[in-house]
Amino acid sequence: MEQRRILVAVTGGIAAYKVPELVRTLIRAGAVVRCAMTREASEFVSPMVLQTLTGHPVRDHLFDPSQEGEIDHISLADWAELVVLAPATANTLAKLAHGLADDLVSAVLLATRAPILAAPAMNVNMWEHPATRANLEVLRSRGVHTIGPEAGELACGWEGLGRMSQPEAIAAAAESCLAPNDLAGEVVLVSAGGTQEPVDAVRYLGNRSSGKMGFAIAAEAARRGARAVLVAGPSSLPTPAGVRRIDVGSALEMRDAMTAEFDAATIAVMAAAVADFRPSQSSQRKIKKEDLPDGAGLTLELVPNPDILAELSRTKGERTVVGFAAESHDMIEAARRKLTRKGCDLLVANDITQQASGFDSDTNTVVFVWPDGQIEQLASLPKREVAAQLLDRVMKLRGESQ
Ligand code: CTP
């Protein structure tokens, strides 16, 4: 949400006490936040608190010569890329559904062309009233996004639906409202993490991949409207919102899952660090030292694993297939050879010896390598940003091939 302009419009309900936390969450995510409030809202949360957090004057009057001098209500409505209405009272929802504009918040809501995200909060009976239900139906049919309310104990003493959603959930919903929908219609299949090649009942051969890069790609694809499927090697990372996750262990399991999902995919990204070899045999039981001659070592025979990326690329048809290349030396030349050998449409090379691009790092420094040998070096960026840049390139490729 870096530098995205969000207007938080606050109306008069007890849940307004959560708004400072919402504002802080949005600002932490990089957004530029302004607040507008009704007079009633200023009874529940001080404009001074919101002014201090946002660094901008907070308006609460529709026509106030001193406040209009700062930024008039139409400019405020135009300024916003997204209006978050939190809490959204039954009264304000009713006004918006009927086009009333008799206070600052309802006037801004009517004047803005930005998307609106409403986080309702009210007494359960008000929420369930047919008038509120009908107003919400009208608003949703006009494209107003809503989040919540949640069930629980209400400030008025009643139990039931009516609590405003938590600030983090509202901020996450705001982020998806702002996202471009340019991957709608695409099915993005991503592999992530390392694989574990069983040696015996307790041991395996693995690698140091964290899965962060692949998880970031799946998250970004879902955020931009794609159906995202994540085939993940063993990882404790949480499943990103809107992503379907399939957990696998070994390279052979990953190959089975990727092959099965590839049919329905339009884009495949192999970000996983697949083990190139696996033990030719793995014991169902634990290998015990006492079963070996005294002082003897243990020799494992390794056999090659299938190359999943090369297999998928061979049958890709109209799909766009992207590979990664983890290199420790001679990066560009090795990546060019790898791209030719595997037959994918784009290769993302990274030098794993660099601190800012190694395993488990939150950043990555990558070079895009294209089939014609061209390269494009990116600066060191958070993995989520690398994911965004990668999907931009993929969409450009897909646009060119149509
Ligand atoms: N890959 C794969 N199946 C394998 C090995 C790798 O699909 N058995 C994919 C990886 O997911 C990555 C790309 O191939 O997208 C390159 O992986 P990398 O480990 O850099 O290359 P390798 O093919 O393993 O070659 P080497 O280890 O010799 O550099």
C-alpha cells in the first residue's frame, strides 16, 4: 500500500475507539492516511488523536470556513484512492444508500469516485433490521465493499452480529480493494520451499530454502485477482490469503502435485529448491548404528530426481512457465544455459552467496534472464516486490503472445 491515499471516514459508534489502531496499521503498511469524521464520531474518538497519527488536520464539519481552507470536502473526496468507512453505522449506510449528504462523511461518500470499503458496527437488532439489510443490498449492488461485522458480545450488552472487524482485517481488506485486478482469469501455479528426500523413518536430505519467495509470488498473484495454487515443500509459513495450498514432502510428491495442477494452470512458476538427487532406497525403519559393523560409515546411493521445470516446459502449450536459478558463481552464463536446457519462458536468477538474496532472507536481488539472452538486473527488493515485478513481466509476455 506504499503511498496509496486512503481516507478513513469515521462515524459515531463505540467501535470508533478502534480507529486509531486501524489508522496506525494502514500507515505502517505504507499508506498515506487522512481522516474525516462526523460530529458524533468525535464524541467517541478525539480528532486530535487521529490528527497526530496521520499528520493531517482532521475535519468533522461539512461547512466550516476554517476547515474548508485546509482541504474542502470535494477535494478530500477526490484525493482518496480508497475510502474506508469505519465504523459504518446503520444511519450512515442508510444515508449512502439513499444519496443523502447532510454531514461531512455522507457528503464525501457521495462525492467520491474511489472505491468504498465499509466496516459496519451496530447493535444486532439494527444490523438484522430489514431496512439495514435492504440498504446493504443496494450498496453492495453498487460495488461498495463490506467487511464484517463479527459476532460476539456487543457494547450495548446484546450478543450477536454487530462488532466491527479487527483493524488488521480491515487493513487487509483495504489492501485487496486497492490492488489491480490484472491477473483476473489467470490460474497461477507456484512451487515453493525445499524438498525432503527420505533416508529412513526419521532422516531426510533437505536444503536451506525457506519458501518465502514462492509464498510471496502466490500471495501477490491472489491479491491481483488470479486463482493461486501453491505447492509447498515443508514450511511453517502461513498460507497467504486467497491461496489454495497443497503440502508435499519429496521431489516426487512435488512433481505429482505440479503435474496434476498444471492442466488447469495458465502460468507456472517453479520457485522451489527441488533436490536434484534422492537416496535410491529409503528404509521404513530407523537405520541403527548397532546394525552396522563397528566404526563403519554409511554410504548412501543417490539417484537423480526428475526435473519438474523441464517436464512442465515440454508440454506448456499456451502457458507461461517461469523458472528460478540459484547460483553461487558465474551466475548469468549459468542461468542462460539453464534457461535453454529447461525450455522455460523466463528465468529468475539469484546469487545465493549474497546476504540480501540468500536462503531465508526477506529480500532478494534477482536478474531476469530472457530466452534471447537479454538480462534485466533488479535492485535488492523485498520478496513481495520481486514477486510483483515478476508477475508484471509475465503479464507483459502473455500480452505480447496474444
Ligand atoms: N528444478 C526442478 N526440478 C528439479 C530441479 C530443479 O523443477 N529436479 C527447477 C527449480 O525449481 C528451478 C530451476 O529448476 O526453477 C533451477 O533450479 P536450480 O536448483 O537452480 O538448478 P538445477 O537444475 O538443480 O541445476 P544445478 O543444481 O546444477 O545448478
